[in-house]
Amino acid sequence: MADDEAVQYALEQAGISEMKLKEEQIATISMILKGRDVFVWLPTGFGKSVCFETLPFIFDYKLGRIGTQACSLVIVLSPLIALIVNQVTNLRQCGIKAAIMSSSSRISSTLQAIEDDLRYYNIVYAIPEAILKQRWRDVIETPEMAKRIVANVVDEAHCVSKWSKDFRTTYGKIHEIWALVPQHVPFMAYTSTATKSVRDDVAKYFFAVKPRTEIELDLSSLINSLRIDKNNAARVIVYCPSLNMCSDLYATFHYELGFDSYYPPGSQHTSQNRLFGMYHSNTPQYNKDVVLKSMEELEGVVRIVFATGLLEVLMTAFKKVEEEVELDVK
């Protein structure tokens, strides 16, 4: 492996310097360092977690961040709070700075603490319900966080198939979070259980969330308009036949526009300053309110909305909508 020194440094920092990585672990880490997304299917006890627990230190070594005030960060999503607590306890005993984000104030490292010292953590574990909170979305979009995140991880990914429909609904919205993270950041899904149906679900809910490199729908003119005209761009509502298409287009626009997604230039990267938004049944109420308030104002920041039919009933309140686009399933 070309990055042997970085890996050895990471093993030392994780308190496992004597460990000899297995071929599969080396292959996984190599793929991540190349910026590739990885689906890791290995048996229980194989050492899957070592692959992502060492990543912050590997990237610190490679990016020259050792001793700086902006260490690399890995976000790990897991549905099993008992497992999270156990893993974070073990990490802290090894000297790895890890935080827990859950719905329980008793065990959660608070959002305020994470915001107050972004430099402190190497790994942040979160359950789906917590990471979807608006405040966490805003934290992810800060320039400080964007610079530090080196990988997004879903542990126990098979739970997307195994658990209830409500659970899958929560998981299904995670791609809205990943869309806020810089697009070069790789994604990893881990499981020890992967039947054909599980693999299909993992691909559907997680690996289908990357924005398209080619916009199949003829919407490039809208992207160019936002880039050039900013808040003077025509106001357009794009009606999508599915929630997935809404999210896919949202992610594509965010990817294509980058910092130009926000107005005015240099403003905070929050939903209030974003030139486009989503409005559908799974959109958090806070984000819906931002879209509606902006659309009710002639000079509102939101210029393009990706929506389902849910938005049609509210059209009478909107000011100067120049165009409505209805998309068909391709």
C-alpha cells in the first residue's frame, strides 16, 4: 500500500500499533483514499470499524493536519444506540476524540458542544433521528465542517431492510444530509449481512444519492441562471414525480453550483440563504417554512423549488412565479 506511513501513524494514534491489517481492510482504506464510495460486506468480528476509525488520522497525516487546529473528521451513522455507546467508550479509552449525537440528552454530546469546538472531534457518531435535525444540517454546512469531513459512514447498513417502514423512511432522507457535504467526500456502508435484497436496498437508499455527473433532464439553463443572475434569476417551480427525483435534483444543483448555491456571496451556508430548495412530504417543517416565506416575497432568496404536488395547493400565495416545469419519470 502506497500510504503505509500514514496507516501506521493512524494505527499508533488509535492505540493499535501492533495490528496487522487484513487484505480487505487495506483494500477498503485504499478505495477511500482514492475518493471512491465503498460497500463493505465482511463478517462480524472481522474488524470493519478499524477501516473508518483510522481514517481521521490517515487524512491528518496525508493532508499535513497533524498538530493543527482543524483535525480530520468522520461522520458515522448507526441505528443502534447501545452499540454506539460501546464503540465511543472504547474509542475514548484509546485516546480517540469521539462524540455521540442521539435523541437522548442523557448520553448525547450536545450540538452546542460540537459547534463550540469543531476542532475537538475525530469521529462523530449519530443516529438517524438526530442527524436530520435542522441544527445539525446547519452545522454540516459551515465552512469549518466542510473542510474537515473526510468520510461519511453508515454502519449496520442492513438495518435499512431489516427494520420497520418508519425506520426506512428516516434512513431514506439521509441523502439530503450527504448532499450538503462536499461532493469529493467518499461514502462507506458497512454490514455483516448482505443478501441480494439487502444489497439492493443499500444501493437504493445510500449509493443512489450521489448527484449525477450529467444532468439527464434539461435543467442546465436553470443552473446557469442561478450562477449568473443569483437572486434576480427567474422564479421556477420544478414538479417531480417522486421524492427521490426531488432529492436527486437538489443534490445535483448543490454539486454543480457549490458556493454559488448561496446568496449573498460570503453568507452563511444555511437554508435561508440557499437559492433553491425542496418542498415535499418528507421535507422538515423548518425547511418548508423557509421556502414558503421566501416565495411569498418578491425579493426572496429562493428562486427554484423542487417539489411534488404537495406544493400546488399553496401556489396562490406565491409572488411572481415565472415558470412551472413538470417532469416525467424517465
